[in-house]
Amino acid sequence: MWKARSIPNGGDTPCLFLCVTHENLVCIVGHLFYRNAFGIIGIINSNMSISLCLKKRGILMFEMKEYVSIFQRNGVKEAEHYRMDNAPKKIYKFIPFFDNGNSKVNKRNIETIEEKKVWASKYFSLNDPFEFNGMYLDEEKISASGNDVGTFYEYWKYITDCFITISFCAEKENLHPLNNMPMWAYYANNHHGICVEYDVCNPICLYPVSYEQERNPMSVVLGNFVALSLDAVNGKISGQNPELLKYQFLILNLMCVKHRSWKQENEFRILFPYPRLRENGKRVGLKDLGLEISAIYLGKDCSIRNQNRLKGVSINLGIDLYKMRVNNQSRKFDMCFDRIH
């Protein structure tokens, strides 16, 4: 046993050393998240959907500092209400298309859109080496407490392996995603690809990404979360135990920490529990994610061939199709778009 440093909304808490098999741990953690995650589903009451419907459509500026402050002052329930009440009403995903070659990629992307699905990835297949690793384990403190460092790394691996992730770009105060030139370059094959617009119908598993200069220690959070998870699965505590929900909240948000160099992406991500998936990812239905596709924006250099394919898709889905272009009538570095369908 060893004493944790002080944590928000609580005092010093022992971080427990756990002796469980690999198989039991992945079942325990996977079962807990699959049953109880989705943004702490059990403590959000039915009035949530009503309040969301009454919100004005448009930009709701989520403030990370306020989110953390509410959690520290008022706990998980109020912080979750703030997250979902202030979730963006529209989110955007940039998708590559290619003029020559890579026909399999084009075909796969079109099929995914037609089927009203989106590709969700395991964290290790994403382009950030610190994905799901925006925090660190203090090995000296773990060892000094008599615990095994390797076991803690295994805890974190089993937890993160239970999730697949979908990244989106949201509007911020001074930049719309469609005007985000690096996003078009990095993720839409230098304007040859597309940007898909989604309406957020239910933000229950949509989380904001926090951009930090330094990584934070997570040994205490991880140890206590796994200990309480075991207690919940073994019936010693309720799945709605306040301490368990607090650590679950922290774990989910620790999966959304990135370095500040990624800040221009203004990412919101869906953390979707999918235990035991062996592949690098899978297609997930938009309905399961609380999303609806609302429009497709073709990059300014999208080929006529791909444009015609996507026009057929937009007609079948009953959504608008636009083509981006440079706005030569503006003093600003603005893009604009014309309606194709």
C-alpha cells in the first residue's frame, strides 16, 4: 500500500497493488466500460436529451478549464452535464481520396459513407506516438511502494485495448474546420479528398481533447481505478459507486490528452468501448455513435471522377454536396464552397 498525492474532490487515497490474471483483468475492465462507460451513462437523467434539444444550433464553446473546474468543485455528474451540454452541434472528419491508384482506399471510403458508418481505430494505429500516452507512470514511486512496474503498464494496456477511437475536428472561435488548411493537407490528401459534416445527435461518448505542454503522472488514478473495478465486478461495491465513477471519469479523460503541437486540430473524439477486437479498427454505425451525416465537402482539387461518385452517394443519402474553392474576393485567407447537389 502507498499513499497517493492529493487528487481533485478527494483526499489522500491508497493505491492498491492488485494480483489478477491477464485474462481476468481484460474481462473485468472490458466488462465495466462496456456496461458502464459511454460518459457515465448511469448518472445522466432523462432531462439531458430535453436540454440538448433546446440549445441553439451553432457553436457552443467548450472550455477545458471550466470542465476541469466543475469536476473539482462539483464532481463527475456536473462535469458530465457540462461536457454534453457544450458539445459541438456539428463535427467534421477529413477523409483522403486519390485521383490515380489507391482505388481500394477510395472504394472503402465510399462504402463506409454509403453504409452510414465511420472507421474507428485502435490507438496504436493513429499518427501520434503519444496517443493514449499523454500521461506517464512514475516508476520510482511504484517501485518504492512495493508494487511491480510492469504490472501497471499491463493494466493500462488492457484498458486502452478495450477502446477504439474516432477523431473529429470541431469549430472554434476563430477557425472553422473547412478553413483549416493543415487539416485538408494532412488528412484529405492535399485537398484531393473530402470533409464530411456530421450532426451530433447524442454526445454521450464525444470527448474534448486537452492539449498540454507536459505529461501528468497517472499511477494513483490507474491503481485505484482497477482496484475499484474489481470490487464492482465482484459485487463489493455498486457500479455507480462515486469513487469508481470519479476514477472512471479521470481514465476516460486521460485518453484525450495530446501535446500542444496538435492544438490546431481542435479535436473532439469518440471513445467507443469494443473489448477483444484483434484488428487495428473497424467500421461503426453512425447511429451507435449518436451521429448523423449532414453534408459532404469536396476538396478544391477533388477529381471529377471522385466528384461524380460522391454525387451519387449524396443523392442516395439525401444530403448536400459542396465543392471547396479559394475565395478570391476576400482579404482573409478564406475558403468558400459552391453547392453541387
